[in-house]
Amino acid sequence: MAKGSMGAIAGLGITRMSREWMGPAPVLAADAIRRAIEDAGLEKKDIDGLLINAGLSSGKFGANSLTVSTQNLLGLRDMGLTAEMVAQGSTTGQMVQYAMMAIEKGMCNAVVCVYADAPMQPGTSAGGSYGMGRVAGAANVTTMDMLDLQYGMTGANAMYGLAARRHMALYGTTQESFAEIAISNRQWATMNPHAIYRDPLSFDEYFASRWIAEPFRLYDCTMVNNGAVAVVVTSAERAKDLKQPPVHVLGMGQGHPGNPKKKGYENEVNSGAQQSGKTAFRMAGITKDDVDICELYDCYTYTTLVTLEDYGFCAKGEGGEFVKGGTLAPGGALPTNTGGGQLSAYYMWGMTPLSEAVIQARGQGGERQVKKNDIVLVSSQGGLLDHHATLIVSPHETVH
Amino acid sequence: MDKMNTSEVEAIIQPDEASAPFFDGAANGRYMLLRCKACGEWHAPQAVMCMECASPDLEWQEASGKGKLHSFVIVHRAQIPGIEAPYNLSVVETDEGPRVVSRIVGIDNNQIEVGMALNVTFGKLTNGMSLPYFTPG
């Protein structure tokens, strides 16, 4: 199979990121889309595809509901591809993949992929907005859907905490490694004007922070915030004539291992990145040794650790040692989450890693720009490590 | 320490016809899991079909009530009425195979260890409903 660009990201739009209310999700989406089209040097009439990932604003009623009707809010006409996509945190990578396939098959020419959400509303907490407590009393919930909640299984913090604990028990991983990841993210974020948390973080501050769900402290868990990010996907040929340096996609993959939740399986320490990464590396014709920068979905510090293992940057179980000593930090051997990631910059699901990958591949990272940016590995990941999508992006149309 | 006075926990779950054997079993000191009538595979209480042979024919059967701790967290934010934070939330690997979410009782949170052997025990909620928990065995 010929190696080379399968399509390119030609435009990027990032709204202001805030933990305060800035308006409903469709308005934020429209803002990001407008910025992305302008960034690409395109006009609205050039856009003939729209893929939407609505976060918690999916499937709602009222002004904060983000649906395919957003097409009309923007006045987009005669689209060759339009859908809302829902694959939990893996959606962003998938949107870009399906956009490129549709373009390659001639269904459309320029597809906007957008993530927007506004979960932080007056009177809600981050935990409250994402907690499973919100399902209590909901219609159409069967008895056994409530069983885990009856024991106090209230959301993602506990679910990922259980996974992290399993890793600690099997491999001796410690919180020092989680702290390394949180601190490294923050070092990058201090140089990112888009980042919400830009004050440096020390080991002492990490270990003094409150418990959320042991083994996780506050700084192990992503923030939740409002905002939107959009990218314009087009063909490699088309992207060359546009305003921005093209960001080519050289490889892509997905991995959805399935979790039977029974004896003999270790899904808590094995994510979909294993399968997804193999597919993407093979397609790009590269190995992990060719990767210059990682932009990983980091809903928790542990997610970064297990994803690095599953992409093969170290052996299974050795992620805790691998990240020590500033490996992922500015100046480290494997610059990772160079904008601060979800932990420190902004929580836009898979658009957090993808947006920073576009910035780095273009060489527009300013103070935080990584010098060698030939290959950037981007992950989107959802569920409890259940759903994974990989993109390998590059400023180059071919790498060999 | 997690005091684990389960009798203070409010029921947010309402048994229905399909789940009644699970709660009736608990009330009678029997730990019930689902089992496939076609291939014999055991399943967690949430199963809707056999994940191995795809048969829809599952039935409740009494399980051994023995297992080991797969993982646990100590949750520091109370959200369920009657469960005081910090509390342990645990995943138990039953001897039959399915892993279930539960809580460990009869032990300090700081003595809980992944891999420890567990036995089922039962506690009542404020409305008198019985629920399975696990205790070191």
C-alpha cells in the first residue's frame, strides 16, 4: 500500500475556553466553525461536509442541544455529508477518519469536524455535570442499570480510579508517576495562551491536593469546561493551495477491544490503543521510534500512562518508570501533551489532543513549539479505555 | 474508616420482575447471578443475553458467593444518600467468573488489598431491601 497523505487538516478554530457560562453549545460550535473556515482561508460556501461531536450537549432538548440542525444555524447548504457522531471520547479521531474517506470517495470536498459543549452551567459542578447521579430517577432506566450506582459508582473518576489501582497492583505503579504526568502537563500549559490552568504545579502541591477517588487526587483528573474546537478536513491536494501549512494525515486506526468484565481479562490495563496504534503505524509505514510528539487523550494522568504503554513506547507495566524524570515534559525525550492536555489546558474530548497536534505540526506553537515535529501521534479515547482512535499527522506529505 | 452501616443507605433502586430473584435471593442469604441455560456461562446481574453463545435464555442461579478483589477506589465525595464519604467502591471477581461492583464491609479501608479473598454478606437498606456486599473471607 502506498504510503503518504490520506488527507489534510487545513483549518483550526478554537473558541475561548472557560469554566463559566459563555452561551449554549450550538453558539460555541458556530464560533469555532467560523474561526476554522477563516483560518483555512476558505469561505462558508466551500464547506460541504459537517460532522458534530456534542459531548454532553448530545441528545438534549432546548437551546443547549447541539444537533445536525447546526447546519442551518450556520446557513450551510447542499452538504454532501452531515452527521452527529457519538463514540464517546474516541469521536474526534473518528470524525477526521470518516471525513477523509468521504472526501476520497468523492462525496464532498471540505468537511468541518466540530466538538462543542457547555456542561458548566450556573449552579453545576464539574463532578455533578458528569456524574452518574444524573441518571437517578431518569425515565427508561431498568433496575439493574441502577445497581452499580446503588453501591456508590457515581462516575468516571471512580471507574478510571479502579483501572489505575489495578495497574498499581499488577505492576507496582505509584502516584509519583501520576504526579510526573500532571506536572509535565502543567509545564507545557504555562506556555499555552489557550490553557485554563497556567500556574506551575509542584510535587508538593500535587501531593497536598485533595483526594477525588483514591488513588486519584485532584490533579489526576481532567477539568470540565465550556468551549468548542473545529477543524477543516480536505484532500492533500486542496490543502496545499490554502492559507495554512497543511497538516497531513499519514496513518489512522481504531481499536475497540470489548470488555466482558469477567475472569481472565485485564481491560483496565489494556486499552484500545494497542489495536488502533498497530493499524495506524502500519498504514503510515513508521514505528513508534519515528514519533516526535505525542498528543494523547488524558482524561486522567493514568490514561496517558496506559496509552503510552499500549502504543509501545515502553513495555506493558513499565509506564510508571518510563514517565519519570521528565520524559514527557519540555526538553524531555518524548514531548507529550505539549499544550497542557485536558488536565491543564482544556477539556474538549478528542479535540484537545488534535488541536495541539495541528498547532505543533504547523510549527505555530510559539514558546512551546517542539523543534522536531515531523511525526505527531494523536489519540482519541473513550469509555473506560474501551474505544480508541489514532491519527498520525505530519507537516510532510510523505515521510520516506 | 468506612463505617459501612449499610442500614443507613437509601434505596435508589427499585426491583422489577426481571430483577426480583436477585433481591429475593439476597433477602434469603443467597447470592444470585445469571447463568446461560444453553452453554452454562455465568453472567453479572446486568446481562441481557449470553455474551459467549448469544443465547437470550438466562436464568438466575445461586452462586458460591466467593471471590477475590479485582480493584477498589476510596471515593471522597458522597453522592448516594446514606453512603458517607470516604467510602470504598470495589470490583469483585466472583469464583464463577463475572466481575461485579460492590463494597467491602467489615474491614478498615486502609486494610483493603487487591487480590484479597472475599465472601458475600448481606445488608439491608433503609427500606428493608437486602443487597449483597463482600467481606474478607
